[in-house]
Amino acid sequence: MAYVIFCLSPPLLFNYRPSWKNFCGISAVNNNYKHKINFMATMQRITNNLWFDNQAEEAANYYVSIFKNAKIGRINRYSKEGYEIHGMPAGTVMTVEFWLEGQKFTALNGGPHFKFNEAVSFIVNCNSQEEIDFYWNKLIEGGDKNAQQCGWLKDKFGLSWQIVPTSLPDMFADADSDKAQRTMRAMLKMKKLDIAALKNAYNGLAKEMA
């Protein structure tokens, strides 16, 4: 199972832009396990708001198609009110609520004024190389190849992600600084992270990568 966390690029912190009023909870059925998953037992206090030009619905559907425990929620549309400010024709999608692995997001069509950058990224914590390969290969499709480094990538909408093994923070936090430094050196030479290679570096079993 993968987990999604939000962060500000290094170190792993988060920059929050508040969403508009979203106060609904949701339950969904996981088709893989045939049991009910309660995504939000209570209202999520902080919602990740993602500003798009006009691709909010497309992006939400794209992300929901990748993560297993995911669902589209409420879709709000612009009315004619405020057109002189927002410039969006009445009926245009304004916001799309969606959930990825229990984390609520709002996608907003706000026009071309703001762009994503590496200052904000989303960490996908993975328990296996199979999960890393899956999320990496899905999210790099159509993205910026030059942005692929140290487990980081940009998807086709310009949003940054980190595809990271759950074991990596423990390697970096090891009291043996040599192990931590070997792991860091190995990671800095990777694009997609390789768990086996990181563990070999951590244990001093591998030659330094060129």
C-alpha cells in the first residue's frame, strides 16, 4: 500500500494554500478488497488545493486512475457572477474534490496565472520496489524528463512527486554516520530510487556508482 504525503522541497515540509469551503466526508468501496473504506471519519482540517489553468477535472481523473484507494467527489462550476474577475464562462468547472489514499485534494481551474514548481511536492511512500516502479512509471508519463532526480519527478501537469521507499528515512537517521552518508551518496546518483542498491550502499556491500 502506498501513502501520499505533501511536502515543501528539501527538507520535506509543506506549503499550504487554503481551499474554498469543503466540508463533506466520503466513504467508498475498494473494488480490490470488497470492503468499505471510510476516507474521512471527520472533516479534514487542511486540504491540498492545486491550481490549474483549465485542466482541473482532467488532472483529478488522472490521479484517481493511478491510486487504488481514490475517488472523485463534488464538482463545482462557475456561474456568470464574477466573470469580470475570473473570466471563466458560466458552466466551466471551477473546483473538483478528490481523494488519494485517504488524503483530500481540491483541483481548481483558476487560469494561467500561477504554475507549479518544485517548492511543493507530494511524497508517495512505497513498501516495495514493485510499488516504486508502478508509481514512477505512471507519473512520469508526459512529464519533464529533466526533473527526474533522486526519486523526484514532474508529471504532465507540472506537479512534483517524490516516489520514496518507506525504509529510506531510517537509513538516513542511522546513528552510524558512514551508513547514512553511503546511502545519501547512492541516492544522489539515482533517478528512480532502487531499494536494493540503496540497501547495498547502506550496508557497504556495493561499489560507489559512477
